[in-house]
Amino acid sequence: MKASNGLWKDRLDSQLAAQLAEEIDTFETEIELRQQDKVDEKVFAETRLRRGTYGQRYDNGQRHDGSQSQTLAFEEKYTKGPHTVWDAPGMQRIKIPYGGVNAEQLEAMADLAEEYSDGIVHITTRQDFQLHFIHIEDTPALMRRLAAVGITTREACGNSVRNICGCPFAGVCPDEAFDVTPYAHALTHFLLGHPDAQNFGRKFKPSFSGCAQHACGLAGMHDMGLIAETRDVDGQQKRGFRLVVGGGLGAVPRQAKLFDEFLPPEELLPIAQAIARVFGRHGEKKMRSRARMKFLIEKWGMEKFTEEVRKERATLKEDPRWTDYLAHVDEGSESAKQPPGELPEDAGNDPRYTHWLRTNLREQRQAGYVTVTVALPLGDLTADQTRSLADIVRQFTNDTVRTTVEQNFVIRWVSKADIPALYAALDAAGLSQPGASNILDIVTCPGTDTCKLGISSSRGLTAELRNRLAEKSFQMDQAIQNLHIKVSGCFNSCGQHHVADIGFYGVSRTFQGFKVPHFQVVLGGQWEENGGSYGLPIVAIPSKRVPDALDRITEMYLARREKDERFVAFVKRVGKGPIREVLDDLTSNAPTPEQDPNFYSDWSDPRQYSLGDIGKGECAGEVVTQYEFEMAGAERMVFGAQLQLEGGNPAQAGKDAYEAMLRSAKALVQMQYDDVSNDPEEIVEEFKERFYDTEIFFDPFAGPKFADYFFAIHDRADTPATEDTAHHTIEEAQLFVEAVHSCYNRLRSEPAAT
Amino acid sequence: MELQHVNVKIFVEGDLSVDPEQFINIFHSWTAEQSCDELLIDVADYRHVPAGPGVVLVGLQADYAMDQAQSRWGLLYNRKAPTEGSNADRFLQAFRAAATACTRLESELPGLKFSRQEFQLFINDRALAPNIPETLASCQADIATFLQSLLGHGNATFAAEPDPRRRFGVLVQTGSNFDLAQFASTA
Ligand code: SF4
């Protein structure tokens, strides 16, 4: 698309590392081969994904304009992958190992955002950068410009080792055991392109944390989480890692399980290699929805998984890279540019500045220095801001800054004496927003803005909540300010809603025959302790009423919390039932489309809401009343299951969740066969025959996944649930209920509102 | 020097007097109607970013945005697909597209008014047009030809973007009003 694409090759090739240049040349050739139809579209799709070149909403050439699905008049030619139009803009993910970037790289990002994207640099919840609306033919030039500043997009997406996350405070945090940076760096380079890490059925996400108590690296929700620890071994302080495996959020979240309490650094790389080989060899390949490492561990159990990895480790041929880097780990990853100092006493009394001082600064373990968090709204900054940040980083530090999993930047090694000048520089660039890591600093995935799977507008909701919260942030009680809110556009959890104090994820519901965007309210999650516990959804609220729901929850917390009680403890003590009660009326009394058409559209999007952009509609019979009645019952039962679990009765919780699945399956079956009985065998059989074998129930993206949950739970219906399995059954039941809603929505024609 | 990817930003006159949310609604309706020359794909809302792209109507061959870069609102036309002709032709094409969008917005949003004396012209491609004095020297005549055809006289002044890290471009001040609507209607 860009007239200059060829120029960048001529200009930069001699400056690039030979391997990087060759990789990009190869990718460019693959693009050409696909244009000549000499590469299969599926193969090409995985090829581009492994280079971080991703699809984006509407790239199937269809867009719902609020009343009908519109075919976008792209030129008909080759595709970028199944159902993916060649010319449709896509997203480019740029992996940033442990979030570390320098000023030159920031400047390159700014230029690329302007020239190839829409002028915005976006930071993801795994410390990557993302650029949107990119044309596939521009990607080789874009990659060359990144390579020229030492960044590769290789394995940023696809079934590969994704970005290796790491604490943005590594090396300077008072609470860390030791600086994990050199280890994260070594693992990144060891696994990048490693032949043992090329054959996965799905992605493999590692992460490093410097301590167990904070959430900076979120090690507990990764396929391979490494938490730094030191121990006294024979009178000597030794470093090691608590290694946990098989964690992950997504539709079916799992806490990572302990693999090794104290993995010595010499074993870090070989064990990672052995895990990759075992996962590559034994992980599921056909059923995408069961292909993450967590499912292999679930199938085998930890004992067998550990044994297989240990056995594999024993067979590996010694590789000098396993330990070569260890000779340099103490050299210190970063140092200060300016001498240590003290914050000048006459700091001024600008309330915004003092608020910022309170929320965005953290003491370093090195006296006289602080880290400064640059809080970004929705993880976005402009090209001009990115260049200003580069200037600031050069002026105040030794040219380094890190991205965070909360979609912010952290500037490290700031001398306290420089704080006023740094604030002034950030303020001039529009980067001095206070409230880092608190209720204002809401994390969000792209949602319906750009994601093909988005159900509700997570970014629209986040922007709205931020506006409302900002207005009252000065008067907010500290307990409320400390809350973490995270929003995902669907159950896939890219916004990490499971580990928020208050999480939201997008779903849809039908009122009076019209679809209405909703968000499930997720409570009980814990951000601390590396995402120490996962929340569960309690009720779906219409999107436009979510701000009211948030107000009610926070008001209830303020009114009823015990001294210093944290939100997660409050939810546990009070129970989800009473919290849901204060929200219940928000789920009913919907206005008609004539009374309030806004209610039927999403935030920041005036189109009448529809699911047309994620699935194709077709006509079916009308059994609205019966269906809605049954589904309301099913949702109540899933919630009841949660209350049972809370009350210490996991066996009943498991049973109730299963019953909810049966009831919603029956609701769907009744659309075609009114006389279906309550016999579980009959419901399952009818559901299978009518909706599974015909693939009518299959989710456009997740395929049979949710039905498979149902069948699996039905098969083990006689086995009493434990606390762990009940939790999973509830999650799966909730997803199945959502899938029934989606299927129902697909089957119904979409009436037009006003 | 062949210049592609021409951008034109026509500034709002005075302060923005309408709620920027309205641009979202209008751009969505333009997309539903496919009422521009380019294939329109989606609307991106960046109102949360200070001095940012504002509200962007993303198209295949070009984007339109109600842009707030450098804290000045204006209608930005960002040509993405290469076009035929001379540099002056390409400047004119971009200006016409921007002017057409401005007149439509003015008619749909009473109270909104765009400047008739000042706009920005820049090249969104650092390889084709690095922001160095040589670039200005080589295309000064093309800019003058374009302004002559736009205004019918050669009295306009233009100043180059001084920051070498920003894209090459000029701020044009015409001295007298140009007729935006008439210009747009010839598009
Ligand atoms: S959570 Fe859903 S909507 Fe959000 S980015 Fe992930 S898949 Fe897309």
C-alpha cells in the first residue's frame, strides 16, 4: 500500500542483523507467493501470525451497520487466511520482552504508528505494543524499521512462545528477591525460533516475577510462571525460581500449579526446553480449545506432567547457552544517569501534582531514586507523546523504560531531585495522569473496537467509567481508589477480568426481541500474589447500566466494609448473594427501543447493537417466552451454584451447575422439539443430534468447545465435585449458557429497532 | 521527487463548538452509506487521548479524522493509497477530499466552522519525504502550483514543520478566504 516499501529494504538491509534481514525477506516472499496462490491460505495465516500480523474486526469483508450486514467492497482477490480479505486492515503485534524499550525504539514506534497505523501506539496486557489498521503489504517494511532498532515481531502471535513478561520493577523493587531481567532476557533469546518450540498446538506464555506477593508479572496465570526466591543453602544465599505451570485465563481460567519449589538458575533454560518439547509432543493439536498446556496438565495430572518433563530433561543434549549468560547476571541490567537526590521540599500544592506523587511514584530499593508510572488511558498514547516520552527517558534515565501488564510505562532510576522537572515534562506531553494502578487506571482489551471476537465494547465502557470516576476521584475514599477494575470484550479474558477486584466481560442478551450489549460482573478475583485467585461472574448487566452497577457495588463496600478490609475479603464475607441483590433491578425494566434507543447500542458506537459482526444470522421459529423463561432459570442456577460453593458445598455446586447446563440445552432443543422431557439423557441426545451433529451450535470461532464442556460434565455427572472441579464446572456452565444465548441469537432474525 | 500519501488538515475556526461525540455518529452514518470516494471500514474513537487523533473514520484508500493533534481540532484527510498524476495533482486531490468532508460536516453540524485561511499539508511517509530542507527545496514549486490552482493567486505563505522528527509538511496561510464549499463541489 505504501509507495515507499521498497525503499526501506534498500536503505536498511545492510544495517540489519543478517538473520533478521533474512527472516523478513522470507516473509516478504511468502506474501508474494500467497498473492500468486502458491501458498495455502491456512499455512499463510499461521505464517503471518507467527510474525505478529493478526486479523482485525471486519476483515471477513462484512460489517453490520446497525440495521443490516453490509458487504464491504474490497477488491476480490486472494485471502490472508480463511475468511480474511487481503486488503482488509489488520493488527500488528510487536513483542517487547519483559517490557524493556529504549528511546530510539520509542521513536521508531511513533513513526510507524503515524505512517502505517492511525497515529496511536497501544500497549497490551502482556507488555507488547500493538498497531491497528495495518495493510499486510506494508508489514515487511514496518518489520525492517523495527529490526533496525533491535525489535523483532517474530513469534508475537500464533502457536509459539509469546512475549516473555517480566516485572517492570525488576532490579529496583524493594520487595524482589533478585533482578529477574537477565533471566527473562536469556530465556527470550534461547526460545526465540528454537526448533523445540515450533510445534505447539497453541500458544505458550512464560512470565517472570521478582516476588510472590505482588502482581507485576502475573506469574500465576501463565503457562510457565517463574517467581524469584533466594534460599540459604549450606550457609550460602542461593537464587532460584518457584516454577508454576499450566496457568492461564481465557474462557477456562486455571491457576498455575507448582512444578518445582526452587529451580536453580542453571536449570531454567533446560527445563523450559523440556517443557516445550513435552508440550509440543503431547499437547492437543486438533481441538484448539483444549490445546493450551493447562489442558495437558489436567489430562495427565501434575505428577505425570512433572515426570515426563524430568525424563525429557534427562535426555537433552548439553547446550552451552543454558549457563553462559549466568556469568553476567550480576552486572546489573540498568543504572542511574543522575546522582541520587531528595524531593525538593517546596513541592507546591497543586492537588493534581500531589495526587500524582502519591499514586504514580514508588521508592526504589536504591536510596534517592524512585520509579514513575506513566498511566495511559486505555493503554493508548499518540505518536507525539511517544516521542516526548523518548526525550524524557533520555533526559532523566540511562535510556530505558518498561511497559507493564497494566498497559502503562514505568520510568525507572529517577533521581528524587528530578521529580518536579520530570512531572513538568510529562505534564507538557499530556502524560501526567495521576491514579496509576488504582480505580482510574482501568485495564481493557480491544473488544469490539478491533477484535474479531468482541461481544461488547470494553474500550467504550472503560472510557465512560474513567470519565465518571475522574470527576469524583479527588473525593473518593482511599479504599475505593485502591480497587482494580479490568474489562474484557468477551469471555476470552484478554482484559484479565478474572484477577480484578471488579471485572467485567462482554455478553449479549435479548430484551423485547432486540439484542442488548451486556457485561457480566465478575467478583472474587485477586490481583495481588501474582493474580492469586480468580473471580466468578455474578450477574449480567446491560452495558449502559454498568456505571450504575459500579456505583452500587462501591457504595455497598464503603458502607459495609470492616476496618481495613480489602475488597476480595469483603466479597467473601458478605457473599455474592447480597451483592447481586443490589444489582438485580438493573437487569430488568428495560426501556423500549422507542423510549431509549441508546439502551440498544453500545458505548461509543451509535449503531443498533448486533452480533452480526461475529456471526451470521438466519431465521428460526419464535419461542421467545419459553426460551427466556428457561434461560433465566438456568442463569439463576449457575449463580446458585456459586452460592453453594461459597457455602462450602462443592458437591451441590457441581450438581447445580450441571443442572443449569441441562436446562439451557433444553431451552434450545425446545425451539425445535417442544415435547422434550426432563430426562438428562434425552436432553443430551436431542441436543447432540439437533445442534451438535449439525454444527448449528458451533461458535464461529470456538467451534464445538462449549458443547464439549457440556458432554464432559454430563459424563461425570455422578462423580461428586470437589472445590476445584466445582469451580471449573461453574465457569464452564456459565460459558455454556452464554453459548446457548449466542446460538439462539444466531438462529433468530434480527429485527430493526427505531 | 514523487510525493505520495498526502495529508491535509483544515483547522476548525476558533474553539470547537460541538460535542466531539457527534463526529462518531456522523462517521458511522457515512460508513453505513459508503458516502465517500473511498471504501469506508470503521470508526475509531480516541477522544480519551490528549491532543490525539480524535475520532478517525478508517477507510481503505484514505482515513478521515476529526483530529486534535498539537491541541488544534481540524479535519484531517490522510491519503493511504498511492495516486496518479503530479505532486500538485496529489495535493489538490487531498485538499478536495478534505474540503468535501469539511463542507459536509458544516452542513450536518450547525455551529461547526472550518477555517478558510489556514491549513496544513504534509506527507505521511518519511522515506519519500524526510523532514529536511532539501525536501522543501525540491517541492516548493509543486506547492506553489497547487496553491495557485487553489486560490487563483500566489499570495499565500507557507512555513515548513520545524521539528525534524515530525513529518515533512507546511502550514499554509492564504491571506484571503478560499471558498471551501465551491472547492468541495468540484471534487
Ligand atoms: S477478551 Fe475477547 S474481545 Fe477482548 S481482545 Fe480478547 S478475544 Fe477480543
